[in-house]
Amino acid sequence: MTRVITCQPLTTAAFAPFGDVLDCSGDPDRMINAGLCGRYHDRAQLDFGEGGRAGISLFRATPRSLPYEVELLERHPEGSQAFIPMTENPFLVIVAPDAGGHPGPPQAFLTAPRQGINFHAGTWHGVLTPLAAPGIFAVVDRIGETANLEEVFLDPPCQVVS
């Protein structure tokens, strides 16, 4: 039997247990560049673990649609991972609390245009899930010699609805 998860809007408060919302909401922390640029300073808790370094990669993901079946969750125990969309299209964010080394009950968030996210190290999450083409993202995450990926296939899968 498939579990059904209803998407909720991505807000800072609702997403806090899993990571950081990246956007330019509210007033900037300070104005720079002769007053022509607002700086929203230090918006994510980046973590690259022992022996890791920051890397920026570009991803092109195939768009999906709702309802969406979630079969796979993953986590990166040694570092954070930020998804920064390079378009104004919303995307789906699926997360789950840790339950003794396995994903707990998943939750789904729908981003607003111009929102990105940063998963804290060890956060169970779904794969990159754009809802419109082109699904192009900048991804900031840990680059290192050790494995930084754990995957779990859900049985039964979950279905995300709007």
C-alpha cells in the first residue's frame, strides 16, 4: 500500500529540522556595491566534514510531475548539500527524519520561485526533483576521498500529491 504525502509550502520554520531555506526574503543584512546590491549574509550551515572541501557542480535533472512516486531516499553523512536552482521554476523537496539509521516518515515541500535549499549533513532526502524544464541547478556539496552517500529504497514507495 502506497503512503500518500501532501506537499506543503517550503518555509524556514517547517524546513529547519532538515536544513536551510535559501532565498532573499525580508530585508538584506547590509547594502554593498555603493548601495546597489543587498547582501543576505551567511544563509546556510555548510559542512564539508573532515578531509572534505567545498565543490560546486552543475546538475541537469529530468523534470517530474505530481503525483510523484518516491522510491529512493539518500543522505550524505559527511557533509551538507545545497540545491540552488538556476531557473525560477519551483521544485519538489522530499525529506525524512532519521529513525535509527533509516528514514522516518517522509515529508514533501514545494519551493517558491527563487528558493533553494541546503540539506544538513546526514539528512535523508529525495533525489533532485524539478517540476519544469530545464531542471538546471548549482549544487554545493562535499568533495572528498571517502564515500558520502547512503541510499535506501522505500518499500512500499510514497506518493507525493499537491
